[in-house]
Amino acid sequence: MTRNTSHHPVPADAAERRAIKPVICYPNETLPVPDLALYREARNGAEKTGEVLVPPRDAACFEVPAGHFFRISSVEGSQVGDLNLWNREDLSERFYSGKSRALHGTHLTTGERMWTSFPYLRPMATIIEDTLDWYGMDDYGGSVHDVIGTRCDPYTGNLLAGSQYHHCCHSNLTRALADHLGLSLEEAEPHVHDVLNVFMCTGFTRDTGQYFMKASPVRPGDYLEFFAEIDLLGALSACPGGDCSAEHSSDTAACFPLLVETFAPARGALEGWSSPAANGYDRSHGR
Ligand SMILES: [Zn+2]
């Protein structure tokens, strides 16, 4: 079945209905604007505090205090990464891919933010540098760093191909979180959530609306850098899809590590900034 298969008569005013101009669901002019100049100035004087090299087809965790920075870099070869973020003090507050998409669009870049789940709905990380921002939107409707995909996982592979593959991002993130927090796999798995697809080049086909991927334009030396708005626990998986030019959920693609580095600003460099409060809705839900 495709989007172009019709079983019902076309109404006389079909062309007029289709010609109606779209309206933006969530006009974002009223979103609180991050002070990028302040963040960048603080970043300039920041000192490196640590790094973790995420092995290919595996994941690793890292922690970033509120007001610090982290950078995800391509090293050795084109590789995409699946990023999960949690409030370090409360795993129930975690990245909300769907709402971040609704607020910013299908792909994130500099000045845009990763937002947390209900009832918090606050910025958890702000992108302050994106060396792939030149890519824009290509002729296929593809762009980089999407919030439209999920994370590759063994359940979908099993559904579509009957496979038992253990190094999808979902499993990598589950193992990394379990090891980092001393949890069992059963305890860790429900905390894994839909990701920011770092460096991945994706879109939806115009004719069928299907999710597509293509070879990532990322090259060694490229990076995406974030400001931590709250205390963060992060987990990054170096996707078994490598640059995602052909397939994922198998061991066939060439895969490379990803580097995560953390940085602390100089004392007093964030004068005037404070970690955002949880959402102001009173939660009475009409009662
Ligand atoms: Zn993946």
C-alpha cells in the first residue's frame, strides 16, 4: 500500500483542500531564547574535565554537571551516534524526542535544545556548535541530527527478519546504563528512550512518507557541542549502521568510535545564568 492508493472518490473541491497553506503547529517565537553569546564565552574559557571513547557497536555513559559542556566528535571515520540524556538525579526526567521535534523541527542544530519529558518540559541541553550546520536541507529533504527516528533495536529486527542481533543502539544503551548505575538489564532497559540521532542524515520520502537514511556527511574532526542546562547523565551508542549508508542492525557496516569530551567553565563565567525550573503548569488537569 502506498500513500497514492485511493479507494474513495475524489471530491470536487479536492484541489482547493490540498492547496490550503499549512500553519506551524507550535510557533516558537515565544520559546525562551538561550544566551548563546554567554554560553560561547564561557566555553572559550572552559577546561577539559574528562573524555570517554565510545567503541564501535557499543555505548558508554558520561556525566555533565549543569553549567558544563560536552562535545561529541567524529574520530577515525564517518559514524553516527544515538544519544540518550537523563536528569542525573532522576531518571524519570529524560529527553523527549517527540516534543523537541514539535518545537524545533525534524533536525536540531545550533541554538536549539533537547527538552525533557512531562511534567518537567524544560531544556536539558542546548546545542552551541554544529560543524555540519552548512549541510542544511538537501534535495531529498534530508538533513542531519534528527529527532524523527527512534533508535535501532532488536525487536524491530526480529519483527521484520526474525533476527537475534545484540548490538543495536537500544541494546548498547541498555548495557551501558546498566553497567554505569549497577542495574540489571531488566531494570535499565525501560529507561532507554528515543534518541537524538547525532550526525545521522535522514528524512521522509515525499511520495510515500517513509523514513529514509543516507550516508552521513560527517567526517573525522566534525563535532556537535552542548551546554548542559541541568545535571545530566548521558549515554551514547556508536550505531552498528556506521555512517548509515546501507543498513543497520547487523555487523556488516564499517563502524568507528565516537569521542565524548566534557568541559567546565571558569568560575563566574556564567554570571546571570541559572538552571531552568521545571514547567510551570499546575498539574490540576481540570479537577
Ligand atoms: Zn543505531
